[in-house]
Amino acid sequence: MKRKIIHIDRELCNGCGACAAACHEGAIEMVDGKAVLTREDYCDGLGDCLPACPTGAITFEEREAPAYDEAAVLAAKAKKEAAAQGQVKPLGKPTAPAMPAHGMGGGKLPCGCPGTNSKRIVREESACAVSSAPVTSRLSQWPVQIKLVPVNAPYFDGANLLIAADCTAYAYGNIHEEFIRGRVTLIGCPKLDEGDYAEKLTAIISKNNIRSVTILRMEVPCCGGIENATKRAIQASGKFLPWRVVTVTTDGRLIE
């Protein structure tokens, strides 16, 4: 079948191994000091490895490749984890599987993606934080989804762009006042949305008078896709723009 899959440029690869560590499916291995896509059927085409590569050796391509085999990935991962933990039992002596700790700190799901590890976030409520006054939205345009926004919308003229992973709006409580206010907001999810944002963002930045770009992402590795796409878009536009990246932790703190 023809599908989106990663391509690793052997000449650009410096052998750091960051992509292999970032690939939660185990599709990439280090061979003779270089990263190699050894299992095409393990590659889900979502590109968690892209932002981890410091040399830009990894890109997307669309070509004939085996379908992504999630069952095989989970089976290989379970076998590897069991071996690492010394939990491989002799045949004939099955043990009951451990139940996932849903809603509790540190519950790790079978897929192994840090973005899906479950935990409970407990916050202290203060009396001054409780208010019946409505919170004013600072959103200045519509639509906001990267795939839906028109490239030549008039609100892009002289705009300060906020390119945000959609989960940031839920993780960071003061997003409207600190980030959306005074900016044109574009949102997306690099893990779940189809395709790459770089081409659309390049068109927006190239064809409009953009003044600055702020990238707001979550701390989970897969969210690096929106950061990587934005950086590539700025570079491809040929413009020199002030830009910054702000990371939101899953418990709502900011890292710059």
C-alpha cells in the first residue's frame, strides 16, 4: 500500500541515536553507527522521531510500504518490557496481568507513548480563585485550526502568530491572557491530524506580513511535531522573523 512513512538520510545522520530513543514503536535501530528504519510495519507515520533529530536527517515521504501493524508493535514491546523486568515465566505457569492504574500517578499504558501515560493532577483551591465573573475570550479570528484557516485571510496582515498544540488550551489556565491576546491563533495536533503542517504554515508566513511567531507546545515528545513544522516553515519562507518556543507541562507549568 502507498502511505506516509519516514525517510532517514544516511548522509545527514550523525549517529546520535536520539530518533531511535524517540521512536516508541521500535521501528528505528542503530546499524553501523547510523539510524536505520528496520521495521517499516512498525512505523505509524506520525513522526515522533522528527523533532528529536538534531541534523534534520528525518523527513516524511509517501511511498509503497507495509501497513502499520499495531498488534505486532504491542507484542514486541510487551516481550521487550517483560524481558527487561525479568518477568518472563516458564510455559505452563501463566500469571495474571497487572491492571493499569487509570487515573493514578504513573499509570503506563501498553503503547508506551509518554503522551498517553495516565496520572491524576491534584490542585489546591484558594478562596480568591473562585469567581462568578465570566472569563473574556481573547480569540480574535475564526477559524483557528491550521488545516481550515485560509492562507490569505486579512487578519494575517501585520499579525503576531500563536501556533499552539490544541492540548495547551486545557493544560494552561491563563492561555487567553498570556498567549492568545494580541495574536492570531492557529491550533493543531501533530499526533492525531493527518499530514504535516509545514507546507500550510510556509504559505501563511510567505504570503503575509507576519511580525512574529510564538510556538506553544506540550512537553510530550509527539508534540514536537508542531514545533518542528513551524521552524521548517519559517526557514522555508526565507523571512527573518522573531520566534520563540514555550512548553507547557502536563500539570500546567511553563518552560521556556
